[in-house]
Amino acid sequence: MPSGVQILSQVAPEAQAQILTDDALSFLAALHRTFEPARRSLLVARDVAQRRFDSGVPLDFPPETAHIRADPSWHCAPPAPGLEDRRVEITGPTDRKMVINALNSGAKTFMADFEDSSAPTFANMLNGQVNLRDAIIRQVDFVSGGKSYKLVENPAVLLVRPRGWHLDETRVTVDNAPLSASLFDFALYFYHNAHELVKRGSGPYFYLPKMEHYLEARLWNDVFLFSQSYLGIPHNTIRATVLIETLPAAFQMEEILFELRNHSAGLNCGRWDYIFSAIKKRRADRGAVLPDRKDVTMMVPFMDAYVRLLIQTCHKRKVAAMGGMSAQIPIKNDPKANEIAMEKVRADKLREVTAGHDGTWIAHPLINAIARKIFDENMLGPNQYHVRREDVRVAAADLLNENVPGKITEDGVRGNVSVALAYSTAWIGGNGCIPVNYLMEDAATAEIARVQLWQWVKYAARMDNGDPITVEFLDQVIEEQAPIIKTIAPGIKQDHLKITTAYLKGQIRQEWPSEFLTSDLMPFLTMADGVEVKWQKNFL
């Protein structure tokens, strides 16, 4: 064991033996000691910025980087091998069955997710690393329940999403401090697979989540340079697509691309987290109260402006402008309902490709054919970098225009309570994505549900029937919805449901909502892994 490094959990011993090798841990320790102070300072800067927004200072494009936005001469790196055509990307967690099914789906790429669609138990994180390594070396086949799962000859190109900068990996410490979860996920994947990926004609490709400032992108770029040097891999081999899924990041798209320009593979419209962030960052603004989640579509003013600016920005800098996720999944045994759901998928993908997106996300292999057909018919080349969208003019006011038509309904309130409880309870039990009412819910959609409930109470919003949304009313709804959560998310445990019920009741009483439910609930995963809770900011 390298000096100063401790592994605090004994779970998943076989995966630990394969992944947490001394050399890999030495690499992790080097990254931690080099970059942890910068990460911590950037997280403090997030809190400072939030206090500024709360005081009434509006979000705007940074004046200190106007010269970067005005300079037409710089461009990002050309697409790396396998990333020229990304018309359909499938996403999902890193369990072995999902990895094989996604790589075999027919999608161009697969984003293997350690973040919002995974519950970060130590076993999930380590076994996910094993599964991705085995997929890369084509030794991932297995048999389960009498069914054989085998990788096809030409699987999708692999990208990996580590957890965000705000999260700690509490089961491993360096110098008695927890690691950055971002660096833990990135480093182990990069260390074990980078050389093999390059040898096979691909490369180490990533999706980067939850960034709020271009300096956070600079930190990632510094990590990439350090890591490539450490392993003797040529600089600029890594490629990273950044999810624009926070409101502050929408004002810094060009700066984020500039910081990562030699490693950039573009930007993605992380729509669900973006809605969550829009509510959270404008938490002190009574005028930013949103209606039911179903009414906050991609066509409402602030979402439409964000999409148009992202496409224009990416194509100006010659990188991919990726579309987002349709939450619909196939509905079995109800052809009529399934056709209605799939028509929503078609309409969403047609909107994306005609707007100029270079690809889109799907959550289920059976939706690949629908998305692929729309893009094949409307995007004849590998991408649409030539669609410059020079007609687009997006001002700060457009990104903040939350004039969203719609109502707050009792069904919307009850739906939010159900999603927040079902997802959070499943998450504590180790499941990071669940179907609810034929929509695939992950941490981002559960976060929308949580902060909408908080926002409606905070600003005494009324439902369309005239009744106010109060703490007492939501307590009643929570008590009524809790008993039926087990039918929505089979397999959840009653003691976990008690935890999340108390958590949600506490959240609607806060002066401000917590930053992330995953940070709040992480101590329960830490304790389940046999580790004493020491570092969590929001231990319940």
C-alpha cells in the first residue's frame, strides 16, 4: 500500500484486488496531492457565487473573458478516432449486463455512467471499473439466468462519466482526507485502460458533469495533462465532452471550450440537471417559480435560448453540440400508450436534429432505432459542424427568461413527491436509475422534484385549484404517497423509505435547499460499506 493511502472498506474484495493496485493507488495519491487544494478552493467559490446571486446580482457573461468570446481564430481539437459521428449515444450505469447491452445497442457511442444513473456504493464503483476494463479487452461475456450476454464484433465507442467535483470518495483516503470522487473515477479508468484503448485505435474519452465555472474546466485540463505525462501517453489524446447542466455554465460555454480546447469533444445539453440548477441558482428569486415539471419543455424561453446558444458556440469552435435525453422508455403490453410515448421521442429528436445538434441521447436500447432513423433522415453527414447558426442572438436576459406557461397541479405535486421518494429510496439501496410511470428517472429528475417542492412552499405557490402549497399539505401528501412507493420501485427497503420520508420533510422546511441530495444521502452508503462517517457536510 502506498504511503498515506488507506482503503477503509472491505466490500468487493475481488474488484479491489484487480482495481486498487498499488500502482493505481500511487497515481490516485499523486493526483490528490497535486489538485485537491484547487478543487476545494473552487467549491468555496461556488458558495461565494451563490451568495452573490442571492443578493440580487444577476448572472451574466463574464466581462474578464470577453476577448475569448470575441476571438474567432481559435478552434477546438478535431474529433478523435470514433467520435466523428455521434448521432445516437446511449447512456446508463456500469453494471455488466447494462455495459454489454449498451455496447451492443447499435448506438454510435455508450456513455458509461459513474454519476447520476449510478448509486455510488463502493461495490458499484469498483465492479463498474472491472466491467469497463473487461469490455475494452473483449472479455466481458457472461451467462445469467440461463441467458448468454456476449459483446458484438463492433461495439459502440466507449465514453465514461465520472462523478462531479462536489463529491468525495469516502472509502479511500490519502493523508487522512477523502479523495475527490471525480478523480477516483477518472484515475482508475484512465490508469487501467488508456494504453489499451489507444492500442485498439480509440482513446480515453470522458463526459464531465456539473461544472459551474470555466476554472473548473481548467482544473480538468490540468488533470488531463498531468495524467497523460504520468502514464507516458501523448498530450491531447484524452477527449472530454462537457455537460452544460448548470445555469452558470451556460454563460461560460466558450470559456469552458477554450480551457479544454486541445482535449475538447464538445458540449452536451444536460437538460434535466439544467432545470434543477435554474431553480437552485435562482432560489432567492420569487419571479423564478416554475410550474409542473411536464410544462418545462425544451421550447420554453430559457431552455430554447440555452439550446440555441450551445449549438452556435460548439459549431463556431468546430466541436460536437450534443442533444439531451428523452426520458421516455418503451411501454410493454400497451401498444397505444407505447406509440404515444415513442411519438414524443420522435418529436424531441426531430427538434434536436433540425436545430443543428450533432447527436442525441437515449436511455434504452429499443429507442435506438427511432432516434437513429430521425438523424439518418435529417443529418446526411457525420455531424453538422457546418450549421453555424449565425442567426442566433442570445442575451443574458434570454437565458434567464423563466416566463414558462403552465400550472402547478395536485398531480404535479404528487408526482414530484413520488419521484423524490422512490428515487432517493432506491438510491440508498444501491440503484441509481429507476422507471417511474414509464419515464427513466435518475438523480437529476429526482433533484427537480425535490427543489420544486421546496420552491413552491418557499414562495407560497398555489395550485390551479386555488389551494396553497404549504408544509402541512406536503406532509400529508408525503404520508399518502409513501405507502405506495414500493409498487413504484419494487425491492426498496422500509427502513430506507423512512429515511427518505424524513429527509424530504426536512428539505421543504429549509431556508434554502441542499446543494445535492446525493451529498446529503451519501453517509448512508458510506456506513453500509462499513466506514465511519467523518467528512460529510450534510450528515443527517
